Amino acid sequence: MGTSFSTLLQYVSQSSITQLFLFITVFFIYGWYNLDNDVRIMINTRNNRSLIAFLLSATSPLYTILLFTSVPALLVAKLVSVFDLLIGGMDIEKHIDYGTAFISPSKMLNRFFGYLILLGPAAIITIFASVSFYINVFLYRMPWGTIMDATTDWTSHTSLRQTTIPKLAPISHHIFTSFLNISYRTALFIIFIAEIFIGIILFFLFVGNVFYIRLANNSANIAAAGNFRTILFLSLLTFHILSLIELRWALKKWDHSSRLTMYIAVATMEMAFLNGYMWIAAVNHSWGLNYQPFLVIFVNTFIRGIMIAIVIAIRWNIAEMSHPTRTRDATEIYDATADLDNDADHDDDAPTIYEMRRDIFT
């Protein structure tokens, strides 16, 4: 019984669901840009560093590229190997059935406890995050915009970003302006059209997988793996449509940089899922490596990586355009002491200060 239960914990509770959930939460909901700023504040990064120190530091662009490409791809490969093993089908059910066989003769009851352990870490994170949200917002009256900010320690309720540092332009912005002679609006429109075709491909994959399950219902493993892929395609298609809506509003309004965050997250995870499946298809053989999937990984990472990098540059550009670059004094806007018209009747000599446009999401 001990061996069975330890096997259950090894293959179920240590699955990549929690790790993937944590990656999405930190990297996209909290924001890779906020994470980079927090690291710069904590380590007091200097701008006049050597090239070696720049490439090997905690804020190195090489690490950022790996966080966008290899890290989510390997997490997805781990998820796929558990839930959708290309040879054996729904491998997770085998581990749950084996690890919970000692609980009761009922397979349904055993699977209930098995999936409860599987989803337990994600549930614990959600519950504690909700409690923390309630404490910070309702008890400590923290603004909604700062509840996700990093703090100096666990008991602190003061945002780490009280110290302001200048937001540097991403490297993709310098590369785009150096090698391309088109506007950001044109580039975003081209990406929008390309993503529409990718959404159509996802739709046909979803419909084709549904019919595949209907035709392959004689095999339990294939049907179980097909159900996982159906849920996967449906989730990716849903978020892809939402990201297209946000892209459309960004093209139309060009006001909030946060509209592009969902697209960056969805495109990154779509690239990661394709690379994860291709990695499994390349190495999951007893006779050696299959090299064709590696070509798919390279092409997919190159194309989607360029698109994501351009959108990151566009996001920074929108954020910079939506607020003034420096704070001007009121007398610089309107000189209250100057007598503009001696014959005019001045009822109020106080200067009129207009609220400048800013991005409330940044």
C-alpha cells in the first residue's frame, strides 16, 4: 500500500499542472515587465555595465528569451507526457488506478480521491490567493492596482515599486526600428491577419479531433487521449478568439498597452504546446531520435518568437505614447503672472491644469 500511494504522489501531485499554472500567473498575470523591474530594484542594476555582465545578469535578455520559449515548452512536454502519452494514451488514469486501488473496491471513488490529490495544489494556491486578496483589499485597503505588486518580505503591505526607475525600451523595439521601415500599426495589422489564419487552423483541429474520437471509440486509451486534446484545442481556441478581440480593439483605439498582454500570453502558450508535442514526438522512441519534429520546433519558435517580440515592442510604444515623458510645471503650461491682456477682465488668475492622458493599466 505504501508503494502504491508513494507512486500516486510521485506521478500525480508532482505533475506540471501547478508549475504551468504558476508560470502563467507570474509571467503573464503579474507580468514579465513587472518582474524585470522588481529584479532591477532589488539588485540595484546599473546602466553602465559590461557586455558580459549584461548577458549573464539576472535581467539578461537571454534569460527572458528562454522564459518565453524553452521553459513553457518543457513544462508542456511534461504535461503531455502525463496526460497525453503518445504511445499509451491517458497515462494519468493508470497511475491513479494503481495508486488508489487500496482505498475501496469502487473505481469511481478511487479516481475521485486521485483527482482530488491531483488538483489539490492548484486548489490550495487559488484558496490562499483569494484569502490574501481579501486581506490586502478589504482589511488593509490597498488599491487594486498594487495588490499584485511585489513586497520586500511576506508580512509587508508596501509595494516594492515605491522607488521609480526609468522604463527602458525592449531590445525588440531597437531591432524593429533599425531593420524595418513600417509603422507599428501596420505591423500589428499584419500580425492580426496572420493570427486569424492560425485561429482557423485551431478550429479545424478541434473539429477534426472531435470526429476522430467518434471514429476511434473502440480504443479506451485513444479516446481518453482524444478527450484531453479536445479540451486542449477548445481552451486554446477560446483564448485565441479573446486575444483577437483585444488585438482588434488595440488597432482601433491604440490606447491601453494591456490589451496586447493577452495576445502575448496566448501566442507564447500556443508556441509552447506545439513545441512540447513535437519534443515528445521526437524523443519518445526506443530506436532513437526523430529529427523532423526538431525542424517544426525551430520554425515555430522562429516565426512566433518574431511576432511576440514585435508585439512586445508595440506594447512598450503604446505605453510610452499614452502618458507624457516628463512632468511639466504649471507655469510652463500657463504663465499665471503674465498680463496677457490689460483690457481683459480676469475673473480668476489661477492657472488651468488639464489632466494629461495616461495608461491606467501601467
